Amino acid sequence: MWTYTVNLFRDLSPSVKRFIATESLFGIGVGIFSLILNLHLLDLGFSKGDIGKITSLGALTIGLASLPAGFIVKRVGRKAMLVAGMLLCFLALVVFGFGINLSTVTAAQLIWSLGITAIVNSEIQLIFQYCRSKKEETSAYSLLFAIFTFFTGLGTWLGGFLPDWLPGHTTMYQYAFFIAGGCLALSGILRGMLLPSAHARLNSVEAGGSQPAKPSVQPKRRHAMYFLLLLSLLIFNSGFTFGLLSPFLNVILKFRFQMEDGNISGLLALSGFFFFIGSIVMPYVVERWGSRRTFIFLFLYNMVVVALMALAMPASIFAVLLLIRGTGFTMLNNLMDSESMSAVAEEDRNLFAGMRTVSRSIGNTIASYWAGYILAGNHYSLPFLVTAVALLVGFVIYAWFVQGMLDKRLQGQQ
């Protein structure tokens, strides 16, 4: 397995390797931010309901901004869009660090969401643009996310200790925002310097090839749009299942099990390592089992694990379930994102990136807003039950509507 992973990285294009290497700083910054934000807001006096509203506002902003972002990225280029997004996130973290009231925190959330919108509407298309084949696309995505999750875990661990090492003034978490922002700014600058702006593969798609006969264009476009809509429906479900749990795990651990911040950061950091394992294992499993069998297994695996997490249990057992859930959840979402983008034609990828982000953000917004109210009522098990039901719905969508078309598209691009 280790040899397989080393060979994957060794065979990647030089630009892909640089892209993946700079993801480490991005992961550290996001990891610190993801741990301290809710705790910072609680210290400022915000309620759990307020936190749910702020989180859902961020997801809604990403959804509303993503389709315009798809048009902007065609004008300014994927690399410029990615770098601009990372610098916007840096600015947002600075505002979070200085903000103490609802208006400032809301402004910071909006800036952060715009930055994330720019990133998610350019990052995957850009790294795929640097790839030489579909197989390299799958490998590049998996390794990119593996590095991201590993260093997100490291950042989460740091986020538990930075407030003690460097306590701030507005809250003890203030200076941790600035450190996270510095990581994002440095990652953006390095990508601006090290990554090429264009690649022969994209240029050849734009310049070459005979055009299809005019009578066949419209039916092909309608079929392509139908396929993109089906994929977006599946991504909506992914965003919904994410929004119910992932933004609130630190709150659940703090109030359901009365954990201290250091223990929360340690557990979530360890969970990040299990995300990393899932990202590394995913391409290996797909190569051995195939896309269809892997999808079915991961849907069922995640449903069972998350349903078990709703039961009353000691914190130690819950922690074990949280870790193994992290591996399966990461594998499912990585598989969904990489296989979907690979199955979409190059000329449709900017459009699909926007549709994908809108769909995920709408699902995330609805789930986050709902989860905020559920947690405000101290119902700490209910989000896990709802997530299990949502995963079942996602499995039905995949099996009935997406599976056949996805298989045909992927086989046609081998």
C-alpha cells in the first residue's frame, strides 16, 4: 500500500506535485480556523443558535456566489481565481480576529465565504488541467485531499494549544486567527509564484479537434446538462450530510461529553489523520473494486456508523466511531467529487464547478441552519439520525439516477 502511494506521487506531473505540496499550508490554516471559530464565538457571547445562523449564512453566500464565480474564472483564469480566493480568506481571518460584535463577525464570514467560493470554483479544475490522464486526475485529487486532511488535522491540533501559548485580547483565540491567516496568505503567494497559468492539455482542447456537426450539438448539450443536474443533485445530498455534523462536532463534543478544548482538538486532529488515511486508500480501493462497488460499500458503511453514533455511549466509544466515520466519510466524498469531475467534459468543468458548489452550499445551508436549532435544544443525538437518513436518500439518488450515466461517461474516457 505504501509503495502504491509513493508510486502515485512519483508519477505525477511537476505542476501537480507543486500544487499538492502548497496544500499543506492551506490545510494548517483551515484546521486552526475550523477548531477555534465556534469556540471564539461562544466566548464572545454568541448562542449556539447564532452560530448555526452564521454558519448557514456562509454556506448560503458560497451558493449564491458560485454561479457568477464560474463566469469570472473564465475571464481571469483558474490560477488567478485560486490565489485571489486564498488572499480573501487571509483577510477574513484578520477581521475575525479583531471582530467582537455581530456585524463584524458577519462581515468576516461573508469575506471568508467569497474566498472559499473562489477556491472551490478553481482548485479542482486547475489541478486537473495540469494532469495528463484521467488516472492521474483521480490520483491527484486523492493525494491533494490527503495532504489537506493530514495538515488540517495538524492545524486542528495546533488550534487547541495556540490559545494557551498565545492568548489574545478579544478572546483567548484571537492570535490563533492571525497565525491561520498567515498560513493561507503564504500558501496563496507560493501558488502564485510556483504554478503555471496554463497547460498544453487545456490549450489543445480549446484549439484542436474537429467540431461536431451542427445538428448534433443541441441534443448533446441537453444530454450534458441533464447529466450535470443529476450530479448536482448527488452533491446537494453530500453538502446536506456535511452541514448537519461537521461544522458542529466541536460543540457536540464540548456539551454532549463535557470535553475540554485540548481534548477536543486532540480528537479532531486524530480524526483528521483518519481523513488522511481515507484519502490515501481511496484510489487503491477504486482500482481494485471499481467505482460502482466502492460507492455502494461507502454509502452503506457511512449509514451504519453514523446511526450508531446517535446511541447513548461513553465518550471513548463515541471517539472510536468518530474516527472510523472520518475515514469512510472522506472516501465517499472524495470519490463523489473526483469521479464526477472526471466524468465531465473539459469544456463543461467551469460550469459544473459552479453548479456543484451551489448545490453543496444549498444543502449545507439548510442542514447548518437546522442543526443550529437542534443543538440549541440540546438534542445532541438527533443530527446523527438525520444524517443517516440523508445518506440513505443519497444512496437512492446514486443507484437510481446517477450510477448508470456515471459508469458510461467514465468508461468512455478510459
